[in-house]
Amino acid sequence: MSTTAPARAPLLAPPALAPGDLVAVVAPAGPASGERVAAGTAILRAWGLRVRPPASLPPARSPWLAGTDEARADALVDAWCDPEVRAVWTARGGVGSHRVLDRLDLDAMADAGPRLLVGYSDVTALHQVLGARLGLAGVHGAGVASLPGLRPTAREALRAVVTGAVAAPMQGRPGAPGTALAPVVGGNLTVLAAGAGAPGVLGARGAVALLEDVGERPYRLDRALTQLRRSGWLDGVLGVAVGQLTDCGDPDEVRALVRDELGALGVPVVTDLPLGHEPDSAALLLGATVALDGDAGTLTPRGRLARRPADPRG
């Protein structure tokens, strides 16, 4: 069967990147290895992009944070509001993005115009608030420090998405039958569950929900899925695209858990999609339309970043 409930409108797609564009690297969550950030920066420069390294941040009391909450929020806002910056690319995920959300000057960010945010994992919290409050799509893709660890094909797929191509169709496994055509929202499962019920959250009503995770035992995945359901985040969802659940226990046990929990929603479900924390992870434009086929086990992206208007000065 096909999902017949109305889909929401896609989010506004920021302009795609072009050679010579300036990318600002920010660290809104955990600290990243300087060597890995340098290696990832070299990759972006090889794509023809200019790169501004992350700002030096005052240390936080907690070693799992890249800097104080105020400094991480200010660095993000400053990068976003710089008129020369075309994309804000996170250094890595980790933990801590939720802590900066209430410190962001979203009015100033809205006035600055659309920018591209690239990141995944803990950066899901930022994609949620920028989608809900600014109506902006963003790229679920590897942070700068993770770029060197991607396989060449996955790295090229990410480059293609940020420069304006439609992502290639993705093959997973059938989870629950049916089809859905709607914008995709979501990202990291436990980050979504931690933010469910908080202000400024972009729920899954009228959308396909993307869920992926790493390093969580099955009982913790169960808890997170239950929180999404009980909080109402999954109310009105039209389909669920489950990405990689890496190092989360026995794959068959995890797959059975996901199918049991999500199958009860009565919407199409696809599991084992190449989206998450692994070297072959693809990139996906969150907020853009996708076609989900629970019978064939496929996710087919339909949207892309916007073409930048021609400079009237020639």
C-alpha cells in the first residue's frame, strides 16, 4: 500500500557550493583531533573550496566538549552571519549540540540568509532547530574530521550533494511494506530522542523519518524509539528510513527490534540504508523530498541544493 496522508512541504534548500566558496569549520559539540581536521580541510581544499579553520575556544570544564557553551554558540553564529561564508561545516559530532541551541541568535542567523549546514550524529540537534525555526534544509554528512575515513566513493557522493547533485538511490532491506513520497527529517536516533518534547523541534509529521545510531545497546535503542513514540515526535510520520546501527549489538537482534517497534506504526519501513557512521555512509539532504519503498527496500532522493543566482555584475 502507499501512504496517503498529506506530506509537508520541503524545507528551503540553501545554495549549492561552487569552487572558491568559503566554508567555515565549527565545533559545536565535541573536540576533534587537530590532525584529522587538517586532513579533512585538505580534502575540502582539493575540491576547490576555501576553508576557514575552527576558532580557538576557551576550554570547557567537561573534556567531552570542544569549548564552553557560550563560545561554541558564538562561534557558530559568527560563522553563519559572516556574509562571505557559504557553508558551515561541523568538525565532528560527539555530544554537546543540545547545550548550545538556546544560546543561538536565531534572529541574526535568519537575517543573514540561508547557509548550508553539514554534519551528522550530534549535529542532528542543529539540523532540527534550523529546520524548525529557519525552515532550512541541511546535509546529513560526515564532519570535517571524518572525511579522511570515508571510502572514496562515499566522499565523492558527499562532494556531489554539497555541490548541487541529487544523491544517488540507496539500497537497504525491506522492513514494512508500502511507499511514501515526502521530505525526510531526523538523523541520529538518541539525539532525536534526547530533544523530543523540547521547544523548536522539527517532528516527523508529514515526513519520512531518518534514524541511525552508533554504539548503543539494543535496550537503549528500544528506549529511544519508545521516547520518540511517546513524545509525539513520530505522530503523523509517513515512513521510516533506518540507516546504519553501528556497533549496536547483534545485527539480527537489532533488526528485529527495529522492525517490531516501527512496524507497529503502519507505515513503510526500510532498514540497513547506507546512512550513518560507517566508511561507506552516503550523504542526504535533510528536508528534501525522498521516495521510500518498503517493498523494494530503497530510498530515492528527489531534491537538491539550490542553484545560486547569477551575479548581476557579470
